[in-house]
Amino acid sequence: MVGDGGKRRRAPHLGPERRRPLILDAALEVFAAKGYAGTTMQAVADAAGVTKPVVYDCFPNRDELLLALLAREEQHLVITIVGALPADPSAGTPEEHVRDGLTAVLTAVAKQPQSWRIVFGAQYGAAPVVEDRVRAARAFLVESLRLTLMKSLPDVSDPDAQLPVLAELLAAMTERCARLLVNDATDRTPAELAWTVSRVVAGGFRNV
């Protein structure tokens, strides 16, 4: 930018609050490409086109940066998961709920693979505080599924024992399907993966 006197004027200074979203965007790109070990403050600074001190002005260390990134991406995923849960679990069959809900979730995975990669891959090699945050995100998914199953399967014998197990199994399959998509390890569509999972669990639903 050049002023009237022919001298280049400096770009407006962005304080830490305005810089943070830009730094988080850069961190997401770095993590998606390099994982936890490769997500250094210098790598994030390079991706953001700033100096490393600018990154430290926004986040005191790498773990705080990754926690902030997890928190932001989790918000996106929570909205997706909640939106995929059936509005009326008593309408339709559990198999249909799994198929429709999982199709919606996996379609979101395919559209935003970086967001899901940060949540479902951040724990590998990460600090304990980051691992705890990832486990909390997964626990939310399991609890959401458990509550949905409770309404979908009102006649389950011993629901306190059965439904958490079913929810955990569904969460594990959901996570595995998500990993297949974000790692380009399958040529199946989200709908095809969801249909397969719904058929696998259908027998279990009928026998609890």
C-alpha cells in the first residue's frame, strides 16, 4: 500500500483477538497435513504468513493452541451431531434412525474432513490435556446416542446395562467410518457406509 508521498504504508495492525481466528485456520491446515507432532508454533506461523512471536501473542503454547482449535471444531461437530439425531425417536425404527442419522453425519464428514480429523486424530501422540479433550468430545457422541436409543427402544430389558453398550458400539462404528472418509480409505459414499452400519446393528436392536 503506497501513500501520497510515495512511501509504503504499513497494513493495519491486527491485535491478538482478531488474529486468533486466522491463526486457528492456519493451525487446522497444518494439523490436517502433519498431525500433532508436526503442528509446531513455527509451522503455524509459516502457514499463517506471520512471525512466530505473533502466534505466541495469541496462544502461549502449542497445547493451548490445539485446545482452542479443538473447541472451535467441536462446535461445528456438535451442531452436526445434534442435527442428525431424530426429532422424534419414537417415530420410525432404530435401524432407520441409524441409517438416516449416520448418513447426515458422514455427509458432513466428507464435506469438512479437516474438522473431523482434528477431533478424531488429535489424541495420537498429544499431551494428556489434549487427549482428555478428545475423549470428552467422543463421550458427548456416545451419550447423545444413548439418549436417542433410550427413546427409540422403550422396551429394552435392563436399559442401564444394554443401551450404553449399544451406544458405544455405534460410536465406534461411526468413528471408524469417519476415519475411512477423512483418510480417503474407501470408495463408498456416506449413504452406503450408513446403510451397511444400520444393517449390521439391526439384529442387535431386535434382540436387546
